[in-house]
Amino acid sequence: MKDQSLSSIDHTRVQRSFARGLQSYHENASVQRQIAEELVAILAAQGVPKTLGRVLEFGCGTGHLTSALLDQFDIDALTLNDLVSEAEQPLQALLQQRGQAASFCFGAIEELVLPQQLDLIASASTVQWIADLPATLSRLSDALRPGGWLALSGFGRHQFHQLVELGSQAAAPNYLDAGEWPLILPAGLELVAMRQQTIDLQFASAIDLLRHLRRTGVNGQASRGWGRRDLEQFERRYRQRFACADQLPLTYDAVWILARKPG
Ligand SMILES: C[S@@+](CC[C@H](N)C(=O)[O-])C[C@H]1O[C@@H](n2cnc3c(N)ncnc32)[C@H](O)[C@@H]1O
């Protein structure tokens, strides 16, 4: 169900990129898995109760966060969202394994009519794709019950800084450092915890690095239309600037935010 009055961002490119990469995403997105697990560890450390009534996860992809949430919590009513409906198949398999029921709603979270009176809204590695984050956060806050939790992970301004320094245009639209989150949280939410940490992956070659980006659906267009010479030039420049012990580093800049609606 869509609320047509909200902003109509063109999600087609993001959708194409993730739908194409979905199959390979699960095995290759080891950093996103780690980030999702850390988000749940933060929820547990802050004393979020083991049993939760109504939970919404958006941008669930192939279920890295879904899986970590189900390891930690017993959830009565789970709603799963992603921009791409191709996510339903891997998610159904995951839910079946866990004996967990869930309802699905596909489409951009900014445009969905949200379930209400939620105990928890959670999302990992997705908010960087939302253009008007303050408006979306305000809608999410309205959908929480008093005492409900909002747990998010995104990426900071150092995300893929090597690619940015080499002139890549294919970054996600909304990288925010942890310190910027308090400025955009709606008045109705209290910040409970936040963290930021870089995670470096190492690649033997530029081809391996670009393959990783394509397989995780991130910067899927980055090397589109490149010939052999473009690739050689990219590798040469990347090595000159960033190589360490003959490896090419790629920096993820993870940010975790936990907020609560006062009870
Ligand atoms: C990097 S993946 C993260 C998937 C999963 N949460 C994880 O931690 O592995 C980002 C996901 O967000 C979805 N996505 C992007 N923009 C979205 C939007 N506006 N609303 C809902 N989902 C969105 C993509 O389709 C993709 O599956």
C-alpha cells in the first residue's frame, strides 16, 4: 500500500542495483552481516526486553538483520520491508527455518503506510539510500508506541573514501557521521546510544574490489562501461594512493544509532 502524497523519489536505479546483486549479496556482504549483528548487540546491551510485540524491519535485503533479531528476540508480529520484492524468496526460506511468521510489504519505506504502535523499528545498512531522512524519521517515530525503540545502522562520511577520492560518482546519497544524527532525530525521540567505527577490507586487485562492490549491490554502476584501459588506470591510481603490503584497502564507515520514544 502506498501513500502517494509523499515525495516520489526515483528508486529505479537503486532497485535495479540491489535486485541484480541479491543472490550474491548474502555471501559477499560480510561487513553488513557484522554491522547487523552489532546493532542487535547494542539493543541487547541497552536492556531491550527479550519478548517484543510488534516489530518492523525495513530494507531487510536477504535477512542479515532479520536473522540476528530472531536470534535475540521472540517477536509476536513481524513486518518485513524492502524496496525490492525479489527479497521475499530468501526471507521466506529464513523464516521457515526459524518457524517465524511475518508479513511483507515491498516498496520504498518513505512511501509506505506504516504499521502503528510498534515496539521496535530496526534497519541495517539502508538509511543511506533515503534522501529525506528527517521526514522519514519523523514518520517512523509516529509509528512507535510510547517506550518503543528505533535501531538503525548507516554509514559515515568516510564510507568508501578511496573511491570518492578517485572521483567515483556512484555513492549513496546520505552518508552521515554519528555526531550528525542528534541534529536530525525528531523531537519525540531520545538518543540512547550511538557508535561509529571504520572496517577495512583488503583486495588483491582492482578487479576483485570492483567485483565485491558489484556482488554486494553497492556502487553497482561504479565501473559500468569501463574498458581494459579504464580498469588499468583505476588500478594504477588506487595502488599509488592507497596500496598497503600490495593490498588494496576499501573502507566501510559504520554508524549505529539507538533511540527511544519516551514511555
Ligand atoms: C545494503 S542492503 C542491506 C540489507 C540488510 N538490511 C543487511 O543488513 O544485510 C540495503 C537494502 O535496502 C533496500 N533499500 C534501499 N532503499 C530502500 C528504501 N527506500 N526503502 C526500503 N528498502 C530500501 C535495498 O533494496 C537493499 O536490500
